[in-house]
Amino acid sequence: TDWSGLFDGIAIGDAASDRVVVVSVVGLRSAAGSHYVASMTIGGITATRAKAQTTANGDACEIWAADVPTGTTADIDIIYNATVQDTGLGVWSMTGSAGANAVDTASDTGTTLSQALTIRENGAGFGVSILIGGTSGTWTNLDEDVDEVIATEQQVCGSTTADGTPTISMTSSPSPHAADAMVLAAWGPKAGALTVQ
């Protein structure tokens, strides 16, 4: 359950008084039952869950964020409610945001992953998916930043700075699975525009 110490010294971009670090996380269950992140700290700062979606298998698929003004690297410590066999992260930093609380979120699970996400002008949206049977995945209306295999499952993460309310979808290849999942979250600017690293 406790993955503290395994994601140490992760790059989180340039220090800034208004920096928010966004972390996407997937955790693959090791036994039956629902699995989710119970707590997360980023650089010792308690993170806030933006959105979570548990798959039909009980795997975790989530996005978290925290205000982390200092440092260029951080230890990301994750504790699950139950034992997971593998976990993986995607990490971004934003400056110019109104804080760690997302302004819109969405999630989906099953063989068709598609949801609308409202992204404010000069804001940013982020997504993570877990593809149980896929060897690759393709985002629609989201730029792909991370694509990794965790055990035999696929995690795909993306980000975008497009404005509006796009319908964001994830297509699994070679075939979708009933336990695929996707989580989306968007942040708005405090003033001016967000900068994402």
C-alpha cells in the first residue's frame, strides 16, 4: 500500500510562488476489491484529489495536485487503501493557476472512453487512462505526453491548453476492454495564462 520512497527526486519544473504540480497515477490491483489512492504528498505537501475512477477490475486511475512553490525536484509519496502490484505516474507543473483545485473534471470507464471537459480561456486540461488489454492508446483533443507499460497494462497521459469544451476520448489498440478507464481535469488561470511544463 505504501509507495513512499519509490518516486523520489522527480523533476517538477522551475520554482514559483504560484506553481501547482499535477500528478496522474494508476495503480494495478493485486487482489479483488476497489483500489484507490488514500493519500499523496508532493515535496512533503499534502496533495488534493482532483478526480478518480476505479476500473471494473478495481484498479485505480486518478489525478491529484498540490501547491508546491519551492524546489525543482520533489519526492512523491503515495499510499493506497489496499495493496497494488504496480503503479505509475505522469507529472506536470503549472504556473499562473488559481490554485490546486481543478475547475472541471470528468471520468469514464468501459470500452468507450469519451467525455467533455470545459477548459477555460488560457487554462489547461490533463488526462490519464489505464488500458487493460491495450498495447497503445490514442487521445483525441489531448496531446500525449506519457505512454508507458506498467506490468502488462498501458498508462497513457496527456495535456492540452486548448480553450473551450472539447470532447476528449481515448482509443485503445488493438482492442478496448471493459475495465479501461479515463480521468480528466482542467485548471483555469488566475490572471493571464497558464504555463505548463
